[in-house]
Amino acid sequence: MAVFSQNPDLKKIQGKLADCLNLTLDRESEEGRAGQLYNRLKNGKKILVILDDIWDDKITLKKIGIPANTDDNSMCCKILLTSRRLEVCKKMGFQKTFQIGLLSVDEAWHLFKRTVGDFIEADPQIHSIAQQVCRECDHLPLAICAVGGALNGLDDKHIWNDALEQLKNCQGYKIDGVEEKVYTCIEWSYKYLKQADAQSCFLHCSLFPEDSEIAIDLLVHFGVGTKFLGSTDRASMKKARNRTLVIVGILKKSNLLLEGRDGNKVKMHDVVRDVAISIASKDKDAFPVQEGVDVWPDKDDYTCCKAISLRASCNVRRLPDRLECPELRTLVLGSSDASRLELQNSFFDGMKKLEVLVLNKVKLAPSSLSHLVGLRMLCLSDCELVNLFFIKELKNLEILVIGYIHEFKEMVLEIRQLTCLRLLDLKEFNEDIGFPSGFLSCLSDLEELYISKKYNGWKLEGNASIVEINCLMGLMVFL
């Protein structure tokens, strides 16, 4: 099984199918990988290939490496495709099309009761109102789960009456591929959260790519960086993490977030994510989120935004010289292919209020970040830095996460000037790092330190030693 989504990544799809087949794809080109997959899928074993959430027919099965000769009766490979659009199934020439219908009355009620809790059967008044609330969900599973999750365990009939009235009066909103009633129910569930930090966390989850696994640690970083956790301003990282875990639990209980592959990650259903993006776009804190961008958005689309998430395609190699975003607090920017985006020195000059910056596959010009004195969280992954001295200017930086950057060794001396740093995460950085003696003791506010398991330089002469770790009185996590 592999998920296509609105912006399919061919190599990622091929890799997912190969993992399911225990197949190693050692070819660099898409064509070579397709050939390897094709040969594996035609080896005589019975295989079912499921391609989920296809939006258009731009990527053919042949291009992926899936045999699709329907006239070949000897083929053992069967293909199941799911899509929100009937015309896509027709264009791709599939033999049979099955429309997934609505739940029956009994099925809808059974799902609603399972989501809310059996207590709705015990009180005749609540039972009657609950049946009406269930009907407002139009027999749609996602709507039932969103509303049922919000009302889970609530046995006050006044709450149920209020919910029923609100659902009846909710105005629908049109999104391509999303049922109007589903949108209404998810938006209602979002508003029913009531806590501002839970709502903000929900909207921030929409900044991540569709179908991606979201690390809870990263949500903690966002919460501290943008202060959406409220009272956690300068409170301990431990308290921030505890509050984030509570919020994630609330969102999962409301079915606005899903479990990830492990307890440290969560996912957002693609329809829920579409609704979250729409909610933010209607709000004054607009969150433009685009993946696989071929053309840089118009200035009017982002000038007043407080959060932006963009992943550029191979067609966009260089971004505008300067972005005028005076209200921007959060920027997630990267490339959707192997090439790096090139940012000019003046690119960040119009974002004086920026607090959270996440960069992936980006080439930074000298001193391009030095003006971001309000930055509280910085995440760099697979970036190329022409000049590293800018880092010492980020005096308010509290969280620094580095996956991999070129010339990192020169950066270490600059990091020790970040005296407000509370979290330093280098666990994904696999290069040989040298921490000079006295480096860690300068970071007196450090609460969490994560270092790659491959690092073995503690005992080398001239390097920082474990003794320095013991001097960090506020350090709570060292991994």
C-alpha cells in the first residue's frame, strides 16, 4: 500500500511499495527503480497493490513500476485504487468502480455510540438528543468521529442540547473533495476545543506535509517558540512537554489527530488537514500551506500571514530577494526534491517578528538570519551555510535543532554565545563533531541536550568533557 495525496512524490511511493515487498531499490533514476519494482511484482506471487487517495492521473502505473496489462490473464498482481474523484478512476482505465456509500442508520449510530460512550443509552433524554446529533453528521464516518470525539464522556444534557443547536446552525464551506457536512462537523469540533493552546496546536499541525508523521517533540518546539502554550513562557521545557502531551491527548480524543507509528508521533487525516488549513485561511492568523510549489505565491497571498509553510518544486530554485511579512511568526520552508533552495541575504529582512523558523534543503547567504533577533526556535536540516557567524546574533534563541548542515564544525564556537539556549538537539547530525573545552558550560540555561549516538569525543584532549555536563544545573535530559 502507498498513499498518493494531492502532491505525489514518485520516489517516496516507489520506496513505500518496495518496503512492503522487502525489496531494495538500488537504482538512482525513477525509471531504474520502476524496472526493479516491475520485475518484483511479476514474479508469480499473488500481490495486492493498494494506491490510496489519488487526485489525478498525472502519474501512470507504468511510471511507478506497477504492471497494469489488464489483458494478461497470467498476471498475479491486482491493483486497488481509492480516490475522492470518480473521473480519476475512469481516466486511469480501471475495470471496475465501486462507490463507497454512506453508513446505514444502524451503522452510523453504532459508530457514534462507540465514539461517545455507552452512557448515552442509559439516560433517555440524552439518548434522544444524541440520535439527533448523530443525524446531523449525515451518516459520514469522519463527521461522526469528529463530533463524537468532542462529546466523548460528557453526560450533561445541556451540553448535548447546545451541541445540537450549534451543529444545526453551522454554515458549511466548500473545499474540493470534502463533503460540506464533514467540514461543518470538523470545524465545530475544533471550536468545541475551547482551549486556545489546543486550537493553535491543531492549526500548527496543518503546516506539515500531507500524510506525514508529526513528531510530538517538534510540536513542543513550536509551542515554546510561538508561545501558543501560554503560561510556558520561560517555564521549564518539562512543563511545556507535559502540556503538549495533554493537548495531543485532547486532539486524539476528539479524532482531530491520529496515532502515528509510535507513541512519539501523530498524524492528521488528510481531510481534517484540509479543513484546518481552511479554518486558518478564514482567520486573521492565515496559514498558507502549499506543497510542490512551481510558482512563488503572489505577495498579497502572504503579506499579512502569521504562519507560512511552503515546499518548492524543482522549478523554483531561487526565491524572491525579500519577503515582506511584518506579522509572520512561523515559517516552514524547504524543497520537495534533492536540490536546495537559494535564499538571498535580504530574504528575511521583512520578517522582524519571526519566532519559529524551520528550513530543509536550503542554501543560506552570509548573514541572512542575523536580523532575526526575536527568533526563539531554529531547525536546520540538510542546509548549506555560506557563513556561520550569524548564529551568535540570535541572542533570544531557546531551541536549536540541527539535522545536517555543511561546515557545521565552524558553527560550534558561535553556538556557545547563545546563553538563552534551553534545548540543543544534534541527535540526527551524524558527522564527527568536536565540542571544544568550555563549550557546554557557557550554555548555563540548557535543559535538554541531545547528541548523536555516534559521538565519542568526550575523552579526546581539548574537547568538552562529561564534567561540563555535571555543571549544567538546569539540565533535565541528556541523551
